[in-house]
Amino acid sequence: MESDNQMLEEVMVVAYGTAKKSAFTGSAAVLKSEEIGKIQTSNAMSTLAGKAAGVQLSTASGQPGVSSPSIRIRGISSINAGNTPLIILDGSPFDGDMNSINTQDIESMTVLKDAASNALYGARGANGVIMITTKQGQKGDARVTLDAKWGVNSRATKTYNTINDPAQYYEVYYTGLKNMFMANGNGAAQAHYLANQNLCANNSYGLWYNVFNVPAGQAMIGSNGKLNPNATIGNLVNYNGQEYLLTPDDWLDAAYKNSLRQEYNVTISSGNQKSSFYSSFGYLKNEGIVDNSDYTRFVGRLKADYQVKDWLKVGANASFTHYDMNSFVSGGDGDGSSVSSGNIFAAATQVAPIYPLFIRDKNGNVLIDANGNTMYDYGDGGNAGLERPVFGKSNALSDAILNTYATDGNTINGTAFAEISFLKDFKFTTTNSVYVDESRLTTVTNPYYGSYASSNGILGKTHSRRYSVNYQQLLNYVKSIGLHNITAMIGHEYYRTQYFYTYGSKSNMFDPSNHELAGAVTDGSSNSYTTDYNTEGYFARVQYNFDEKYYASASYRRDASSRFHPDNRWGNFWSAGAAWLISKENFFQNSDALKFIDMLKIKASYGSQGNDNIADSYETPRYTNTYDIVNSSGHPASVPKVLGNKDITWETNGNFNAGFDFEMFKSRFSGTFEFFNRKTSDMLFSFPLPPSYGYTSYYANIGDMRNRGLELDLKGVILQTKDFYWDVNVNLTHYKNKVSYLPDERKTMTTPEGVQGYSSGNHFFGEGIPLYTFYMQKYAGVNEQGEALYFKDVKDDKGNITREKTTNYSEATQYLCGSSLPDVYGGFGTSVSWKGFDFSIDFAYQIGGKVYDGDYSSAMNSPTASSKGHVIHADILNAWTPENTTSNIPRFQYGDSYTAATSDRFLTSGSYLSLQNINFGYTLPTRVCRPLGIQKLRLYLAADNVALWTKRQGLDPRQTISGEGTASYYAPIRTVSGGITLTF
């Protein structure tokens, strides 16, 4: 990533145009095609991880082809409105599928971070702007480039360190039962007997399944707490006259697999003094690391421009994408992010290692049903009459194979422009673009097994279509008078996007292979809706510099958004910035003490941007009354829902930025240091209403938030000779977030620390504290009996509060326990080249912040009637016992409900280090290539998502910014590939 000060004569993409980096008064980071092309991803947003100061990414799913990662630029600006940055593709707003853009077609990605950079985007610029510029034809003879890569996908993260040996699992569970029976007054011998009797019993204590064959008359677990040495794996059970062999399976190993990835791209580029031409075609086949999950994409692009006359230039840019994606039906999602019993990842990571995945005959052969399907154990009595206590009556791995969640679609994106130059200093440009994204989703829940077998399967069809247009007109004026240089622009822009959604379902399928609604006979649910959103803006910008030493800029935009009432539809947004290129001053250039500094520029800016992303998922304006349409005894009726508020308006973001850019030692060391302060005013909040109103709630703009921080971006050339080059780069961001004002209506409670606000889940939203501050009980260790202790505040007769400990979790006090937001995040990397060899490696990191490790909590819980059969973490082996009284881990005893209750015990450091990618290549010498008619030939190896180091194995803090992740999701994919690039 190059900071925005390097190579000052370089032209960079800015809002509605380009500018020299020396003249740029704002804050931006640029990622170039050379860096983008090294990363193997179908989504361009993923390439930003660790590459740009101020940019924070979180990815909830590794499913190939899913939506973009969550991106936050310089903190979080809103609690209830959107925080997503605006995407600009070749000058026009883009709300479409990022997977439809071939990363090999991207020339650069520019992240605009301050008001001077993005205020011209007015209503949608508060959360930052990411500008994507696609490649264009280069001058010279036609050049054909072929890039092909083949690779292997595998799971990039490890699972938790759980007890995976069936024998050890039974031993630990036996200990929990024995401890309970002893606590109930039984002696050691009787407790040993009762624990064995109930270990695999079909009751509230037992695990139901016994996968060991134990000689008759012998106990499964000996008095020493170890498995009977005479027990053998594989238990033959006779049930209703049929024999079944019970043997455990590795669910995690069955869920994940290694798979193949292949990608091919061909580009043709040419140009001359009057025209340029660029075309490309790409094919990607990315198989997932779980069965029935994959993404296939065909993409083509054609881009051309032509200088018709000295005063007229025209051009067009068109792309087409067709894609097919298979994923999962997991509680309604397509990426396995839910924690329902149908989630393959939840089953694979949470089911104890004693349970069979398949139903086997007496010889251990997996049974096949009459329809030719493999018979999986659904834990519903189908396997020797046994019912699995964890995720019972389900088998997510079977569902992943037998069910269908298939999407196919097409996207078309087209842009055309005309550029007219007149009166020497003026240029008028009109740009019109259109985007169409049409997708079809087919869902089939199989008629053979699972929760919908009784309905003989359910078939669903979803059709969605997005249609967007953007019309833009710009008038530019450029004038130099002596040492005075002036650039001015005025413009108008209109943007509209419509979304159409239709869904229908039927059950009772005649033929499971017929995936059309006509193939099922029982009508199910249906739904449809349309959303419509548009904005219109008038804007202007003036840039001035004197002698290319003193720079000033100002911009203004008046914007209207359909998300607001007509009386409040228009808003005003502006910015002002200035910069001083000190290194061009005579006193600086004449100073021997400063000769090692090649360039030094000081800059500052302030401005206001808006956030109109406040509508609900159906794009319903908050100023209108909303209703639910219900069936009332066979008649349609409406039920009031949210009361509209015509005074709803923008969330406004005031943004101050100051910093300096520098280059030293003949530009071998360069960097940017910046301070920023973002204040959000008029935040959107929901307010409850009393039943007498008929509506449940209404929305209003009351609330403020602040993000204040520092950014540092450095690059240094360590060694440079004729044949050898070595550079390093590092960037970091530190910021503090604070909710600075909450409306009185949302101050519904006061914490023991005196903070007023409201709680939601495990978080507290309060005035004066950071967003995503955890609010929960505090763990106080264990007592003399090994029971979990929690702190509680007790008030005496005089009102004094003292802190005590209790084993009664319901008495424990909730406290503020820190925020998920990190202290520092960023990335670093290095690249080396020697003769024809090149090597690069990049890391991303985060320091500080907290993550609530719910999966670890679940694995550390003592079993109960409702929680037995789950995996057990190996840390349980270090739990308190009468022989291990120094342990801080509560005793492991069946029925101890609050052993692992929600508390700060399971708040874990969110720090991580991620090895993002490695690239190694060799470019053949020109003397070898030219006789073969080849301009360039490069062979390379590439690896992405290589490794992750965190506080605890299995924990991935990159999932979410809020600090609450889970292992029950589609894990990130590691891809290792070999490739070849040929240029003719």
C-alpha cells in the first residue's frame, strides 16, 4: 500500500476526477494492481486487509462467493444506521455484488478517509469512500496477457483444543457424574457404580450411546477413572431384530475437505494517440472446503475510448458476469453462520467425539437406503433406537449433501461518457452508467430425512433483481496565471437503485430431482416486495495552489435523499483543506541540516458529511408509518408497527484531519502521520411507545459519537542495487471511540460504575464509554468446594456498597468489562527481488480489544440434562479437584448449571497476527523469451490465508468487530496455488 505522499508527481484518483499527489490536501491510501493481482480472492474488498491505515475488516464467512467483508474506516460512526463505506466504481456509485468484479481488471483502489476527500459525496460519504478504477488500454501495439493458476483449498484455522479421544471423553464425563453422586451423599464405591450405570443410559444423566464393547459383568470405567482395558471400540447392538455396529466418527474431518481452485484470465490491451482499447475474459472455479459449496464465475469486460475531435472524446466501459454458487440451508442462511441444528459447522465443532455420523450394519458397513442415499445417524432413534442428546433429530452433514441451496445470476454493468473541451480552459463531461444484477435461488429441503421429511420435502424459489442508474454531469475549469494555479468544478448527479424480490415455496414433492414449483403439490408461503432509493446532488469544488507550495481546497454539496420526508430531504455538506509543501521553501532547501529530507508536506482539513443509510431492510423510509399485514379470521388486516417521524434526517459526521507526509534519504524512506477526529451528530435511535399509541416504537435523531485517533504509514527501501531490491512497509491505526451523548429515553439503567445507558445482549451502550463495551458478571474464582464464584455489590444500611462473592449466579452484579474495539490494528510486509526472482509476504494484525469466546464457554460447561453430549475442552482436565485446589477452573460436576455462565472469565484478548499472503515468482530473462515470441513469462507460487495466531486455538477475532464470534461458521479458506503469466 502506498501512502498518499509518495511520488508527488504521480496522479491519483479522487472524487470526480484525478489530482497530483502533491496537490492533494486530504487523506487517502492507494492499493495498486500489482498488489491486488497477487491476492487470490473473488471479492476485491478482501484485498484491503492489513493494507491501508484506518481500514478495518471483519469476515463472517469463508464461503466462496458470499458477500463482501464488513469494512470500517476510521472507527464506527453509528449505532443503528449503516457504517458501510460508499463504493465508487469508475466514477459511479456501486451497490452491487463485489464478486461480479474481476480483481484482475482493477487498476487501483483508493480509500478516501477525510472530509476533504469525500465530502463531495455528501449524503453517503460519512463512512468513507472506496474508489475502484478498472484498467484501460495502454499505448503501443496490442498486448495479450494470459494468467492461469491452479491451487488447493484447505481450512485456514484450527479447531479448539477439545477432547477428541472417545475413551477420554467417557472418562471425563464419568468423573462429572461421580462427583455429582458423591456430592449427593453417596460413598466413593456407590458413586462409582452409579456413574457407570448412568454413563450411557437413556435418561437425563446418560449420553445414550456406548461405542465401546465391554465384557459382560464388567464396568466401562474402572475405579481409577480410566476406561476398562478390556473394552474395544465398536459396540454391536441388537435392536428390533437387527444388529447395528456403533462406532464413533470424526465429524469435523467429515465436514471439511481439501478442494481445488482454478482461475484463468486473458486480457488484450492496445492504444495510440487517439484511442485505447482494453478487453478481458476471466473464468474462476472455486470449490469450497465443504461438500456442496462452490463458486463458478465467467466475467468479461470491454473498455474503449476515442478522441473523435480535438474538442471531443468519448468512451464506454461494459462488463458482464455470470455466476453459479452452491452453499447451505442452515437456519435460513447460506453460509452456515447460524447456530441451529442444521448448521454443519456447529455440528462438526460441538458434537462429542463418541457419536456416529453414519448408521452401520453388524459388519461396520454404512447402510444405503432404498433411494440409494447413504444413511446418516439423525439421532432420532434410527440407529439402534438411540436418540442423540446434542443436535437431536438432525444431521447437518447429511443435509449439506441432500439439500440444495443453489444460486445463479447475471450482472451487467455499463458506463458511457462524452468529454467536451471548449474555451481553452473548460471541459464538460457527462457520464451515464447502468447496473443490472439478476439472481435466482433454488432451495430444496430433502424429502427423505430431517425435519421436513414428513412434508415430503420443501421447494423454494427466489428471484431478485437490482437495477441502478447514475447520471452525472461535470464542468471543470483549469487556469494558471503566473504562479497561481486554479482548478474549479461544478456538477450534478442523480442516482437511483431499485430492488425487486419474489419468493414462493411448495411442499410434497413428486420427484426430488425436479426443482421447479410445478413439481410439488402443496402450496407454502410466498412473498414479494420492491425497494426504491434515489439521491440527487449539486456540488462544487475549488482547488488553488501558489507556486505548488501552498495548497487550498474547498467543496460543497447539496444533496437530497428519498429516505427523508420531502420537508427534510435536502442537506448541505462541505469541506475545506490546506497543505504546505515546506520542502520547497528556500530556507528548507538551503539548510544543510535538512538535506536528508527530500519532501515534507503539512496538511489539515475539516468538513461535514452525511449518512442517509437509515432505512430498514425493505428500504421503508423512517418518516412513514409501517404496518404488518396479517390474516384475521380469513380476512386481511393491518397491525401498526413503527410510527413514522417526518423530522428524521441525516446522521451528520464532522471530520477533522491533520498530518504530514515525508520522504527521506533520496526517497528511500517515506511515510504519512495523521491525526483524525470524527464526530457523529443526530444519530438514529428507536424509542418505545406505550400500548395506547397503537405503535410499538418510533425513530428520532438524538445522539452523538466520537472517534479520535492516529494513523501511521511507513515504507522503507532497505537495500537497492542493480540486481537486488528489498523494501518493508508497516501501517498502524490507533483510535478511541466514545458515545458522547445519549437521549434521556435511552438511559434506562445505571451501571455500578455510574454510566447511564441501556444494555443489549452482552453489551452496554452508555454515555462516555466506547461502543461494544461488554456488560456482564465478573468471575471471582472458586471456593473451597470448587464451585464457581461471582462478584456482587451489596449495599448496607448506610448506603455504602461493598463487593462480595457468591455462588448464586442470579445474585451476581453486572459490570462494565471493556470493549471489543482494538487499541491498534494494521499490517506490515516486505518484498525482495533479485535478478528474475521476486518474493513478497504480508501480515495483518490487531492488538487489544476483547472477544467473548462463547464456544470456549460452552466447551468448559459442566453437563446438564439439556447440555450433555457437547464437546469438552481439554482445559477441563485442569479443573478444581480435592487434589488440585489451586486451580481457578470450577469443578467438573454434572448438574452445576452456572459453571460456565456468562462472565468476564470468557472474555479473551482480541489480539491476532495473520499471515495474509506469500508470493514467490521467477520471470524468465528477455533473451530467453524473445526467440519464443514472448514478451514476458513469469512462473509463481501464491498462498493466501496462510496462518493465524490468536490467544486461544480455535478463536478467530477477525469474524466480527462487535467481539462476539463463533466457530460455527464457514471457516476461512487457505489457498496455495501455482501459476503462469504469459505476455505476447
